[in-house]
Amino acid sequence: MKTKMRKLSSPRLGCVLTCLIGMCLLQSAQTIHAGELKVHGNPHTGIVGQVFLVGYCGGPQACPPRPFQSTVGVLSAAGDPIGHFSTDADGRFHVQLPPGDYVLVLLDPEGEPYNSFFAQPVAVTVERRELTTVTMTFDEQMR
């Protein structure tokens, strides 16, 4: 499994680092074949990850990230929609995608991307015959 890291501009870096610990739970992630996303190719080429909810306690106390079931949109690097999928109840996902550059965005119930103040898009590069690991966060406090 290969992990691609991009510069993180979020003030929630500590929460994201904590979320990475939860990535070991992804061993049990299943491939998602939902929405209009067409899954094809090598099952070991694509993206595996988990979505976490942060900032849900309200107030100044720190809350541990918790898994967040959600819908994730897949965009091309140019921003063109490719499809979408739903995570499992623990926020886990495994999507087979051909090699290339993608952007993952969390979608609201109407299918529109959430404002980047509380759900930052994640740029992902998928390499041939490799799974790229991704952690996404949804900041409830920023809503």
C-alpha cells in the first residue's frame, strides 16, 4: 500500500494525525459499488480510506475523531465529476479506480460538495497496482 501525502493547510492537523491511527482499521474495508461510480480494473488499484467526524463536542474541549458514514464524490483533477459512493457505517471505503489524479469531496444529502471550511477536498494520486490510503475529516463545529 502506498500513501501519498499532500500539504495539509487545515488547522486540525492534530485531529488528522489522530485519524491516521484509525487507518489500521481499514483492513476490513470492503469495495463499494454504489452510486454512479463505475468500478473496473485491478482490485488492488484505487483508494482505500475512512471518513472521520471531528469537532462534534462543541465548546473548547477536544473530542477524539469518530467514524462518519457519508457520501463521497470523485472528481477528476480538473474538477469534472466522475461519480460518487457511500462509506460503510464506520466511514470506511475501498474504491477501485484506474491510475490517475483525483479529488475526493464529501457530499451533502442533496449531492452537492460541502463547503471546504468543514470538509476539505482531498487530492489523491492512484498509481498502477497500488492502493492509496486517504483519511477525510468532516468538522461538525465549523457548520
